[in-house]
Amino acid sequence: MTGIIVGLAIGVVAGGLIGYVARREIVSNRTRGAEVRAAKLLSDAELEAETKTRTSLLEVKEEVSAMRRAAEEDLRVRREEIQRSEERVARRDQALEDRVSQIADREKELQRIGQSLTTLKAQLEQASEEHRRELERVSRMTVQEAKDSLAKEIVGDAKRDAMATVREIEQAAREEGEKRARKIVTIAIQRVASEQTSESTVSVFPLPSEDMKGRIIGREGRNIRTFEAVTGVNLIIDDTPEAVVLSCFDPVRREVARLTLEKLVSDGRIHPARIEETFERAKGDVEDQIKRAGESALVEVGITDVHAEMIRLLGRLQYRTSYGQNVLRHLVESAHIAGTIATELGGVNIRLVKRCALMHDIGKAVTHEVEGSHALIGAELARRLKEPPEVVHAIESHHGEVEQRTVEAVLAQTADQISGGRPGARRESLETYVKRLERLEEICTSYPGVEKTFAMQAGREVRVMVKPTDVDDLSAQVLARDIAKQVEEELQYPGQIKITVVRELRAVEFAK
């Protein structure tokens, strides 16, 4: 049994060994076959890689050769271009050298010509000097005298020719312009109703009785001293029956003093404490009157959106006069006239024109406080109070201090002249009136050829009689213009002055 088992075991082990050896052989055969195949594949790959490498090297060599040939060709082309550029530069240098040589030759020629001209100029100056001396000897006139005579003759001829042309143009323009202007101004004046007589500030205060003068003076003059110290107005008490005079340069202050005195006289109690109390009340009343006057003027003209300070300044003009004409009424009247003219013209902002005309004399409200022209002062006030630029320009240009640039400024100036120049609008003192007439006649008589001068129509027209043998028709027109220009520059007057030059030729013969 045991032997059988051992035999079986030996057979199993022997069979296992035989199977292992057989499997090992099989694996070994497979490995050698794989190695053979791998070696063959490796050999094929190396051969193919070597073939591709050789092909790539050939392609690279060909590409390098092509690039070398292209570079050599480009280098050849560049060398040729450089050679041509050098040839052009050489030709240009040669041309520049030739040009410089030509310029040098020309400079020498110019220097020679300049020397010749200098010599010729000296000869001409010498000949001209000799000719001038000969002319002076023959004509018995110096060069300056000859120049003055020639200039005078040329100026006279130019004036004559210019005046002939001006007369033709003016005649045509005057006929049309006067017709239209007369129509517009007439319509404007007809539509504005104003008082014929001028207002004036009251400076004489009537008293109920002569006894009131003593009460105003007070014991040892204490009442009158207190009144003058508080109000700043001189109270003049003289022999005038039942009246005293208030004297002050400030019209508003004078009105406050007048109202104070009126309240004191009506109350009857006059003493220093009462004077001070009444003065404060009167000052408040006048300020209210000023404000109401300014507002009434704006309402009458139809203007809104005005600064409160401007309203107060307009109200102050109620107590200011110019040649006897109340300034506030003058401004309102000017605004109405300007609005009417603007309506007739058409195409103009009527409200803006009225505003310009109403504000044009606003500077007169402070001219006694600030030095300078009331036109420029008023323009500065309007600019500070944010008035439109057109209004500021109209104010500063209505007396000619600034050149007018807008239609509104021209219309405001026109309305101002119409309002101030209409009959009954203004008055002036006899002394000023006589001096103005005398100066008018002196200016006209000072011109050569004038025989007589007559100032007519209260100085609004001057007739100048000239000698017909000394002044011809064209010279008469020139004379009228010269006189008008001198009058504008030297005299101050309301409205305008008409200058009429009369040339009358009388032929007288006697029959024997």
C-alpha cells in the first residue's frame, strides 16, 4: 500500500516536473520569438529614421542654398542702389558747388551795383539840392512854405470834392430820413401826455403867522440850532413875511427838513426833544414816499423784476430836478417815448427799450455823493444791481462818453433828447442863458468870411451871414459843419442847436 502511494506520489511529482519543463520551454521559445521580432522592428525603424534624416538634411541644404542665393541677390541689389545713391549725391554736391559759385559771383555783382547806386544817389541828392535852391531862388519860397501852400490847396480841393459828394448823398438820405423820422417822432410825442410847465423842488416854507418865527428860533436860538444840527439843512429866517427858506444841496434831506418843519408848525410844540422825534418820523415818511414813487414809476411804465435798491434810487429822483424838470417824471416820459418809437420801428424789444430809457439818468440819484459823470456812475450802479448788459450800455452811452453799439441805446438817447428838448420841459437861469448866447455868437464870428451872427429862438438856432465874395456855396456847407462841431465840443445845452449859414449875393447897379 505504501509502495503504491509512494509510486503514485513519485508519478505526480514527475508529471509536475515534466509539465513545468514543458511550460518553461514554451515560454523561452516565445521570448526568443519576441526578441527576434523586436530586433527586426528596431532595425526597420532605425533604417526608416536614417532615411528620413537623410531626406531632411537634403531639404535643409537645399533651403540654405536658396536663402544664400537670395541673400547674395539682395546684397547685390543693395550695393547697386548704394552705388546709384553715391552717384546722385556726388552730382548734387557738384550742383551745390556750382550754385555757391554763382551766388558768390552775384554777390560781387550786387556789391558793385550797390556802390554804383550809392554814387548815383549822392549825385541825385546833390542835383536835387541844387534844383531846390534854384526853385527857392526863383519862387522866393522855402520848401516848408511850398509844402504848406500845396497842402492847404489840396485840403481845400479835397473838402470841396468831398462836400459836393456829401451834399448829394445827404440830400437823398435827408429827404427819406426826415420824412420817416418826423412821422415816428410826431406819433411818439402825440401819444405821450406830459405837463407843459416844469416841477421844481420847494425851498420856501410858508408860516401861519410872524409869531411862529420866534418859536422856531427858540430861547437863545436853541431850537433853530437843534433843527439845523439834526436835519443838516440851513434854516434861513429873514424879513420875508410869514415864510422861511430851507437851504441844502441834497433834495432828499431838504424834503425831510421841510416835512419836519411842517409837522412842528402844525403841532405847535417846538423844542429840541420834539424836533428830534419829529425828524425821525419825517425821515421814515420820506423813505416810504421814495419807495412808493419808485414803485409807481415802474407800474406806470410796465416794468417788473427790479432790484429793491434800484426802486429806492428811482424814488429819490422825485426830489431831483434838471434845468427845472423833475428827473423822475423825465425818466417816465422818456420811457413812454422810447416805447412808442420802438413800436413804430418794429422788430425791437419794447420792454427792454423802456427799461433802458427809464434807467438812463439813474446816476443823478447819487451824483452829489460820488464824483464823476452821472452816466458812468449810473452804469456802474446798474451793473452792480444785476441789470441786463443792454441797459448798462444804454446808461453809459446816452451822453457820448461811450460809443453806442445797440438799437436800445440809440432809442434811449433819442427819447431823452425829445423829453428834455420839447417846449416847456426845461428852463435855465438868465445868466446861463445870456452867456450861452454870447458864446454862440463868439464861436460863429471867429471864422473867416463871417459878416454877422444872430442867435435866435432862445439859442436853439444860429444864423450866420457870410460874405459872398469870400465864401462860396461848398465852403458855406463846410463852415456850418465846423461851427456845429465846435459848439458840440465847447457848450452844454438841452436839445439841439440849428446852425444856418446864409450866403446872399446882391448885385447893385445905378441907371444914369
